Amino acid sequence: MKILVLYWSYTDNTEAVAKTIYDTVKEEGYRCDIFKIEDDLKVDWFSYDLLFVGSPVYEFLPPKSVMKYMQDKFHYYRDEKGYLKPSSPKLKDKFAVVFCTYAGPHTGIHEAIPAIKYVEQFFEHLGFFIIEPITVVGSFRAEKLDGKFGRKKEQWEKMNKFGRLGDITGRPNDNDLSEVKNKTIGIINTIKTLLM
Ligand SMILES: Cc1cc2nc3c(=O)[nH]c(=O)nc-3n(C[C@H](O)[C@H](O)[C@H](O)COP(=O)(O)O)c2cc1C
């Protein structure tokens, strides 16, 4: 089984999750590549059996650069390769897992769901089997975000402390990342049984 981890991250929360998935997959003895999503990223999704695709949540969706990457790849597979078929028949050995980090300051997990569903749809359209997503709480990194997106450090810190998920300062923490590790092992176990 060949595995790919694709991710985008601005303040490094999603990167920490992506690297944990990558390290776990390698420890389990599988071949794995990891790439950060950029405009000119050329990696072929179809040369892997299992893809982990992750991003932060920005206004209930992935950030614009991630949406553009997904759309460009999808249009390439649809228009140049002819891979989009009516009814999207399932490919027997292609799997996708979407992961995200989110702060949930206003409505909690509900903020992450549209972002996850959005990314999953590209893969489901192309015939990938969609496995349960991995959601991880990721705090606003107030130092780095100070003055960005129209908010000061104190405002970001307040969102970390008084949101719907309680005090999320410093997350993802070691517990969060060890949960990611466990879930990654669980996903690999699931796929092994599906491939038997
Ligand atoms: C501009 C911006 C918008 C955000 N919007 C949301 C949101 O709508 N819902 C949410 O749950 N988290 C939101 N977040 C929090 C991020 O999703 C969270 O901190 C994430 O872990 C950041 O990932 P990164 O460190 O990989 O960039 C937002 C963060 C920023 C900077």
C-alpha cells in the first residue's frame, strides 16, 4: 500500500498533524510521501492507494489556496484524463481520508464539517472510497496572527479562551497528536481488511 499525505498550513497546527500521520505510517512499515499544497504541486493522486488530505478551517471551509488546488486537480482529472464518470463508480483500491484542524470558537465542530465535506467531494466524485475524517482542535496562534486578518493578538487569545470548546490554548497538544497516531493506525487496519 502506497500512501500520500497532502496538507496546507499557515500557523503549523495542520503541519503537526500531517507529520504525525506521516511518521505513524512510516512506523507501520508503509511507503509514504508528504507534500505541502502549493500552486505548482504536480503529485499524481492516482499513483497512491491511500491519501490523507488536510487543511485548517477558514470561515467553515478550507482556505482559498486549498480550494483552488482541489479545483485545479479535479478539472485536470475530469478534462484531461476523463476520470469523472456518471454516478462516480467506486475504484476498488483508492481511499481518501480528510483531516482538518479547527478552533470552533463559535459553533464548535459544526464549523469544521462543511470544510471536510467540501474536500471529500472531490475524491468521492473521482471514485475514491471515503474513510472517516480526522478532526483536531487547533488554537489560534496569537503571536503569529497578531495584526493579521484585522485582529490583534489579544483578540485571538480571547477566541482561544472563551469559545464553544472551552480553553483551547496550545492545542493540538501531545494528547491530540497521540490520538491522531491511534486513529491513523486504525485507518490502516481498516483498509488492510478492505483489501483482503
Ligand atoms: C483567518 C482565519 C479564519 C479561521 N476561521 C475559522 C473558522 O471559521 N472556524 C474554525 O473552527 N476555526 C477557524 N480558524 C482557526 C483555524 O482553523 C485553526 O487555528 C487551525 O488549526 C489553523 O491551522 P494551521 O496552523 O495549520 O494554519 C481560523 C483561523 C484563521 C487564521
